[in-house]
Amino acid sequence: MIKVKPSRLGWAAALPEHWDVVPLGYVAKMGTGHTPDRNKPEYWKECNIPWVTTTDVTRRPDSLDPLMDTEQKISALGMANSAAVLHPADTVMLSRTASVGYSVRIGQPMATNQAFVTWLPGPRLDSRYLLLVLRTMKQEWQRLAYGSTHLTIYMPDLDSIRIPLPPLEEQRRIADFLDAETAHLEALVSKRSRQIEGLAERELALIVDMLSGGWKSGKRKPTGWPWLPKIPAEWSVGPVYAYFSTELGKMLNAERASGPDQRPYLRNANVHWYTIETDDLATMDFSADEVSRYSARQGDLLVCEGGAGVAEAAVWDGRLQECYFQKSLHRVRRAGPVPVEWLMYWLRLAKACGVFEAEGNIATIPHLTGEQLRQYRIPIPIDGDSLVKRTGEEIARLTSVRTKLRQAQTLLAERRQALITAAVTGQFDVSTASGRGIEE
């Protein structure tokens, strides 16, 4: 059994008896970074000094490998005329604002901006072990972050951080053990990711086959779309407005959110491909004359207007007797021989092929206006209902498998973090990985 003592750390109740708890500043040199003046172009020419920003860290949040390159670089002149510092390899960096709590260890000399705090470990601290400790301190970063709009951890609070400190050789054993174990788990996650990507490709292939009538023999005619070049000759092509009615929802404001006649209210965040989540519905006050216009009924298609989820769409299944929708959602109703699911699948393929990214009005945020949606021309099949039914059944099977794979990924990520937490708080002996109990 491992003998333990109280740690007096809020995020770790107990530690092995022979470990110390020390202020991080005692065993590592703290620093930060700076941004050279953006208004002086000469500071941003001939740039070859790696410069860490939050993008570099958030795009690889689970990796324990050292960061070897950065998206942005600064020049020697910019370094010389700013407070930026060239931090040596093995420096550990923590984002203290914006994406609070993300951390990374650098593998070569790099500078960074003022959004990061840095620690260069001294002779008593292994940099790999320090990164693992910072990854375990999520609860502490949440406690220390302040701000109503942008969360920030202030430098004096970071200066008072205390960490568990095993003997140096034990730190290295912990880091070696976790390097091997997390690499195994990451390989499994990567395999699951490839399987999920394969299922997504299969889904798009099914949609292409349906929308192009690929299963049909006979003459075909061109559409003029490089991503769906031909359809059966007997099909037509027509605008969305000729086959569907569309309506944009109602904006939510503070008065409406607290009015006397609250009704369930779908937002952009509730709508994902093929699925509408209702676990966290907002409510809104609707007047009598708005009830019919802004209500969603079973069989309506809801399409996201903007943002990262632009054009994502799902059919409302009517699980609530009444439901209404936000201004950022288009409600689409069938008004002819074509089912709304046909348009949903067309949107899915169009987005995957970058159609909405090419629109001229999305220089900053992707946006699909009602007029754009109504004017899009789509293939019009003769037997849309049967095609949609067959494709929907196949996609449902793929979705079920994909859901299980994602659940497996979540469990692997939880297992990985639990392993890191247990190791850096001494809950088992990594030299044997025995998982022995802890003696209070």
C-alpha cells in the first residue's frame, strides 16, 4: 500500500508521503510573452522565429508531444523592439486568457504572446511531468479564471500555484509510463477517427447516388454543377421556392425571454445534421398572431442560417406538441411533390463540397440568407419519397455505428485523463503499474 498524506491542494486530496508540495515558482522560472507592434510592418517581415498563439495549442489539445512548429512567426527586429522573449526548448506554456487552461511543451526555442504564462523547469523538475500536472489542474484553472466576457487568469494568481513534487527520478518514471500508455490510447482514438471518417465518406456516397440517380440506367443530362454533374434525363432542375415554403424565425430578446406566455424555442445549437436536440431548450414569449407563423410542426425541416453550422439541417419529429424557432433558423415546409428530406440531403452534399463557403456574403461568418436558400436550384426526382426512404434507412444504420464509435472515443479520452490524474497524484506505483490501493 502507498502511504499518503493530505495534500492541501484543492484538486488533489492526498499525495504519497514522500512527495513534497511546493510553489511552482520555487522549481521553475515563470515568464510570459508579448506581441510586436502590428502597425509596424517591418516587425512582421522576414519572420523565422516560431511564435506560439492559442491556435497552436487548441488544435492539439490532448497531445503530450512537444510543439515543434507554429502557425505564425515573428522577426528578429520585432523581437528586439518588443518585450517578446525567446523561450528555450522544454519550456512549458499555459494559456491564461481566451482558451484558458490549454498547455503545451515546446520542442525548440520559441516566443509567445501575452496570452501565455511560461515556466522553464529548474534542476528539480522534469518538463514532461510539469505538463502532466498542468493537464490535471483543470479544476484549478476554472477556479482562478475571472471575467464576464473573456476569462483570464491573472499573473499574481499563477505566481502562487503549488504543485506536487516527487523525486526527479520518479517524475521521469511517471512521464515515461504515461508517454507509453497515452500513445497506446491515442492509437486507438486515431483508429476510431479513421473509422468515423470512412463512415462519413460512405454517407456522402449514398447521398450522391441518390441525388444523381446513380442507380438508374438510361439517358442522363448535365446539371452544370461540378460536384453533381449529371442526373437522369427525365428529372428536372428547379428552384427551392417552387417546391418548398420557407420562413425565418423570431429573434429572442430579454423581454421575450421573461414574458408571460413562454413556449419551447429551438436555437441554432439545437440543430445538427439529421438530429434536433431538445435537452436544453430555451423558452420565449410569443403573441397570438405569431404562434402560427413561427411554430414548427412534425415534418418541418429546420436549416441553420449561419456560423460554423451553416446549412446544417434536421427534420422536426414533433416530440413536443408545440415548438417555435429562432431567427437564425429557416423553417422549410413541403409545398409540392418533393419531400423536405431531399432538400436536407442536397444541403448536406452542397456543404461538404464547399458550396456555401463560396458565397460572397460570408467574408467573416458563413451565412445562408432566406433569399439564397429559396433561389438555389436542385435536382427534382420523379420518385423522391421512395428514394429518401431508402437512403434514410441506410444513413440511420451508419449513424448508429458512428455514434457507438464516438462513445468509444469519449471513454478512451476519459480513461486517458483518469490515468494521467492518478499517476501525477501518486495513486499507483508506475514502476509496476500495479494500481495498488492507497493507504489513508
